[in-house]
Amino acid sequence: MSSPFTKTLEHHGLVAGFCKEIRLAQIIDQALGVSDKRNISFGQLFVAMIINGLGFTGRTLHMYSEYFEDKPLERLIAPGIEPEHINDDALGRCLDALYEKGVSALYQTLGEAVVKHLDLPCDSVHLDSTSFHYDGQGRPAEDEFNCIQVAKGYSREHRPELNQVILNLICENQSGIPVYMKPSSGNTNDMEGFKKIVKSHIQSLKAAQASRYLVADAALYVKESIVHLDAINQLFITRVPQTLNEAKSLIAQAHQLDFVDISDGYQGVWHETSYGDVAQKWLLVCSEQARKREGHNLDKRMLKQFEQGRKSFKKLGQQEFACQEDAKQALAQWEVKQPYLMVDSQINKVPVYAGAGRPSQDKQPKREYYHITGSLYTGLAKRQDALKQLGLFIIASNDLADDLSMEKILSTYKSQQSVEKGFRFLKSPDFLTSAIYLKKPERIEALLMVMTSCLMVYASLEHQIRKQLKVQNRYFPDMKKKPSQNPTARWVFQCFQGVTLLYIEGKELVVNLKERQKIIIDCLGSEYQHIYY
């Protein structure tokens, strides 16, 4: 008779249960194909990577077999699956197959399945991007024509010395579940990346999700993109770059406009425009919270720009100009670049004589030049203008319907935070990792799809748990042991620590299962009960 032994179940059963619910492995296998020559299918390997990714251990690919040695794979994935089947060769082939199929299109299929399963309305979808830096040894190959390039670019992590890749996500507004993902090369800026997504993919996504609004930050607001969105009848809500002349003009006259209250701490006023020949309306918003926050930084910003202006004026005063007009033009160009600084200036003619010593009164200079002198100061009027413009931003939409109220456009735009929340999750030290270690750009693209799928499963589980607790009028204790119907998935996962599968005398017994864990299992339904009971 064999000795009793245990395997770790914990929260992995929740992750596996959701993958079974949406038939994730079957969707991947249908796309990539199944072979009798493999002990484990690509779909099952994909589920294994998600279970590992949401195990919050940060293990790299070659450590997967070791990771699964104490996991009940027959319950989590399928009977007959052994840890040695989940090795680096098998995982590498799976990543290659994902890339060859096209990760964005394949992920969109997964996103559609999840949205349909959860019956989400998708009133709006939100577009944003982030970067992941590359920490592998050596430089990844870049000779493939179609794959992304791992390259230096603007780093959101303030690590410009590192190579990176970009991940663009489109998430639904209710639970922040990604419905589309697109990897891009590390040197791609948001405006170019968003333009390509709008041009190539938004129409198919609109047909699949039937979302009313596409929401994004100011990187979306370029003429080419908004013209294309309007042409395909896609409504957008996006922030307007304050570098536009019309935006600057509107903000400059904000103190003359009649703002009305929107919600706590927010006021707004409508402005009609046809920027890019697209009829739209702008909402100029004044945020009291942002005004206070920016007010604290105004003095620091003015002091910093004063010092920069002082240095640049000193260099200007060291220049020699051939004529007075040249000096005036240079001074005017300097003044345009100073948002707060003013100058009491003089342009002086300076004669240059041949020879050393003081020239005689009747001696003529061999040449003359002009130079600029002056005293610098900060104009109080400019400071007052700056104070008036604090806390102001503009939201644009091509939805001209009367039912698009100030409150709705503002709340819809603010739900853009759901994408940023997903990025914070992906970059959390508890998750896979914020850095990429794979050498092949093709596999990096595929790994980004796996990471996005982990976020999809995590956000979907959180949505399901909260929804079912409310539907069934049940409660789950929070960290302070108070009843709650809105626990985070992370907290629920932590509460499943210690749940173990005991193998004894040919039987399997789940041990350390407490009442609070049974609440979650019973709320989620039969797939989860089959794993835990």
C-alpha cells in the first residue's frame, strides 16, 4: 500500500474552473490543431501557463515542470497530464504556434467567448498601451519581417536604457476585461500605434462587441484616427491634446465661460467644433481636485522654468548680431518660449576697434555688432493666467445626441482607469513579471497574449464572484472579517491558501476547506464544485 501524499490545490481550482467554463483549451486547440503525437495539447499547455501565471510566483518557462510537480493536474487540466509533459520544449512549440496563428486575432476570439459567457453589455471599450522591458541575455533577433522588434523607446517605467516591447489593450468598461490585445515594437509611439489599431481592427471589434463608445487618452485624438472612426460610425470619447491651437484658445478663455456643476468637484461647459471636419462637441472640464494638485506644483514648475530661462537668456546675451533687427528677432523667439518669464531688455550697439588699448576720439571702429541685455522677472499677470488654467482638461466626442450628458461623458472617460488597473496587475511583482526574458520576438508576442489571458481570467473571476454573491444574496468576509459582496480576486485567492488534496488508500480528499471558501465555490457553480468537492 502506498504512503499518503498531498498535492496543492489552493486557488488554482478557481482559475482552472473558469478556463473549463469558457472551454478555453478547446478554443485554442480548434485554432491550432490537435496531434496524436503530443502527450499534451496546445490548449492544455495554454491553460497550464495561465494557472502558473496566476500562481503569483513569477516562474520562467523552463521551471514549469517543477512548478506543477505538486499540483493535481488531473483536476486542473485533464486526466493523464503529467508535470514532465509541461516542459520548455513543449511550451516553446506552443508559443511558436500561437504566433504563427496570429495572437491578436486568436485573442479576440477568446475575448468574444468571455464577453458572451459573462453576458457583458460592453457599452464602451477602452484603448491604452504600456511597455515591458527586456531583461534577457543578449539582443533578440530582429530579422523576421512581420514580428515586433524589441527596441529602445519612450519608457513608462523611466528606464530608457532598456529595450522594450509595447502592449496595446482594449478593455470593456464594466470589469476591465481585455477584449483585444496587440503587441507593438518598443519604439512605437502611442499615436502611431493607436492609428494602426483604429484603421485595421476597430471595425471588426465593433461588430464583435457591439460597443457604443471607443474611449482613449489624447493619443487617439489625431485627425486621421477620428476621421476614420467617424466614417465607420464608431462613436468615440477621448481627451483632447492641449497642444492644439483651438484647445489652447478655449482654455485661455475659460475664466469668461459659464461653467455648470457636473458632479462632486467637477464643473463643465460645452463647446461645439468640427476639428478634422468631424462634427463633435468638446466638454471643457474643471476639476477641483486636479486644481489643488496642480497648484502645489505650479511654484516648483515656475521656479524651474525661471532657472532654465535665466540660463538661456545668458547665452542669448553672449551672442553677437550683425544688425539690430536680427537681435530683435532672436529676442522675440526667446520670449515666445517663456510661459512665465518676462524681460526688461535693451539692444546695444558695440563698436570693435583695431589694436589694443583705448581708441582715440576720432578713430573709426573696424566693425560693429549688437548684443542684448536686460533684467528678468515673473509677470504677475502670467501667474494669474496660469492659476486660472489649473485643473482644466477637454473631452471630445462625435456623439451629438442630446442624451450624452456632461455626467455621462465624464464618467465614461474616467472609466478609462479600468485599463490602467489591468496594466498595474500585469506589472505587479506578484504576477508573471514586468520584464521579458525570451529571446525570440515571436515568442515574446505569444507570451504577451498569455499574460493578457491571465488578466482576462483574473478580471472575469472577480466579476463572476461579485455578481453571483449579489444574485444569491451571499457574503464573503473581507480582510477585517466584515461581510462583503465586492471582494477582489486577489483576496479570494489568498483565502484559498492551505487547501490541499490528500491521496490516501486510493481515495482523494480535499482538506482544509473552510466555510468561506465553500461560499465562493458554491456561488460559482458546478465546474468549480467538481474540482473542489
